[in-house]
Amino acid sequence: MLIQNNYSLRNYNTFGIEALARYWVELENAEDFQKLILLNEFEKSKKLPMGGGSNILLSSDFDGFVFKLNDKSLIVDDSDPESVFITVGSGFDWDELVKYTVEEGWYGLENLSGIPGCTGACPIQNIGAYGAEVKDTIVNVKGIYIDTGDFFFFDNQQCNFGYRESVFKKNLLGKCLIVSVTFQLKKKGQLNLTYSPIAEAFQDKNGLTPANIREEVLQLRNKKLPDPKIIGNAGSFFKNSAVGNTKLKELVSSYPAIPYFDNKDGSYKIPSAYLIEQCGWKGYRVGDAGVHQNQSLVLVNYGNASGQELIGLAKEIIASVYDKFGIRLEIEVSIV
Ligand code: NAP
């Protein structure tokens, strides 16, 4: 286990922000972590567990330990006639996992194709796209409490999943390291065509497979979303917004074209991308920080933007959306 000092995190966050970690450690397995917590320096320092770095914005250098678990194990339990259970190490690349399950013909993860990051990060913000959320396939999550080194197993309920939320992003934020995730996928299942771009892509819905959905999702994402390998970004920077009935009526009377979706819980989802676009931010650029030209929910780093510059831009966007619509946007990425 190698501990490196003043280590650049630029290649470890998809925003491509330059920031230094006082100490950087890559862990091959959970046992390595047990060795790390025995170090005096580790106990005294601030700690930041890192996954694929695809949902964080580094606001400055990190004066403490940044550590990443590389465990790429994959255990398949195929004994059930209807379902397959797979337990996947935290460091397994998310899209490689989706590709593998789709090639096996298993149902459940196909709508979540093309999302950057590693498997250990997927429960943290309950990743979601095209009408699917990963919570619907998660059986349990194994992790370690950073302070004590004790293991925990949370079943789906204990993860307390919500829209881009979980216990790992709330009470346990920065306090645990996710070791592995167990998923239940269906051997024969139903495809999720609830989102119109997906449904519209298939005139003939007979004989569709998870592989067809994956292919379509990858195409749609490529058209709209910037590839972090080419241009720094962390996917959706803001969450979608939710309003009550009274507020919705007010918005529709002022902006008849406003899109909305019934959350079936008394609230209505308003795509935040629409609100940002209406305030004129789509494609905006200041220095190397900007709003993506095809999807205004995504903030981008054209090269050398700092975390502070992106935070400054986000604050301006939040203020202008609030002024125009009376809706306060919430940030989805974790700011460190
Ligand atoms: P889109 O399909 O053009 O839809 C625009 C917005 O409307 C999305 O935010 C989506 O909400 C919502 N929406 C569309 N159809 C819906 C339905 N049938 N029921 C409820 N809500 C509906 O969106 P897009 O920008 O191309 O994104 C497609 C998908 O990729 C979305 O699910 C989006 O969340 C996901 N995505 C995720 C990230 C990320 O970083 N996590 C980044 C970009 C896009 P939802 O966002 O709640 O699904």
C-alpha cells in the first residue's frame, strides 16, 4: 500500500479540476483499509473516500487522506430460476458492469447504460436515467465505517433511497467506504420504455432485448451529454425540481410551455434543464467554466476552470432561476 504526498487529483475527478491531496492511497481490497486506519497520521487527518470521481466538485486542495478502493471482484449466484444475484466490488467500472449484464441477457441495468463512475458510487446517489433508478435492483450494500473500521451490511430499506439520494449521501456522508453492492437482476423481465425518447425509438416493440435498450440509451447520451474524457463534467450538476399543485398552476399560467411530470405523491417534477435554459444559460461560458450547449443541467470545465469558478457560476444560475421562476435549484454533485 503506497501513500503518496501532495498528489494531483486531476485525473481522478471527471470535472478534471486540478487539486492536490495531502495524502493519496489506492486500496486493493477492504483489508488494506484495515491497515490504513492503524496509522496515526490517518486517525488525525481529514478523510475523503473517492470512487470514480464522477459526481464531485473539488473546491480546493484536500488537506488530508484521499483513498480509493480498487476491488473489481464479481461473484455471480445463478441458482435461482428467475433471478441472478451478483455481488460486485466497489472499483468495478459501472458501464463495464452494465455491458456485462446486458450481454448475459439479464434485465435491470440496461437503462442505466453509459453513466460514468464505478459500482461503489451507484448507491450513494441512487443513479437514475431514462425512467430507471438503481435502487430497484439493489439487494444490499456492504461497507466499512471509516472511523472504526467495522463492516456493515445494509439491505435496500436501510439504504433509505430517494431521488438521487440515500443514507450514504446524508447521515453517512464521508463516514463510510462502500466495499461491494449486491444486485438482483431478472433472467426474463420487462423492459422499461416509460421515457418517450426510448419508446419512440422502437416502432416495433416485439422481441426487444436489454441489449437494444442499451444501444439506444448510449446513442441518446452520446448525442446530448458531453464525454468526460473529452470535456470535464460531472453529469447533471443540479437535481430536477419539484413543486406543489398551487405553484404548478401559477407556473403554467405564466409559462404555458413549461414541461412537468406528475410524481404521484402530490408533487410535480419540473426539468431543471428547462428552467436554466429559459434563463439564457445554455451554452454560456466564462473563462473555462460553462453550461453545456446541448444539456443545460451539465456544467463543464473546458480546461483549467477551478472548483471555485464552477461554484460561482452555479450560484449565479441558482439566483437567476429563483428570480424568474421562484424555484431554488438544488445541487446534485457533492462539493468537497
Ligand atoms: P429528457 O429525456 O430530455 O427529459 C428531460 C427531463 O424530463 C429529464 O430530466 C427527465 O427527468 C424528465 N422526464 C422525461 N420523461 C419523463 C417521464 N416519462 N416521467 C418523468 N420524468 C420524465 O432528458 P435528458 O436530459 O436527455 O436525460 C435523459 C435521462 O438521463 C434522464 O433520466 C436524466 O435524469 C438522465 N441524466 C442523468 C444524468 C446524471 O448525471 N445523473 C445526467 C444527464 C441525464 P429525470 O432526470 O428525473 O429522469
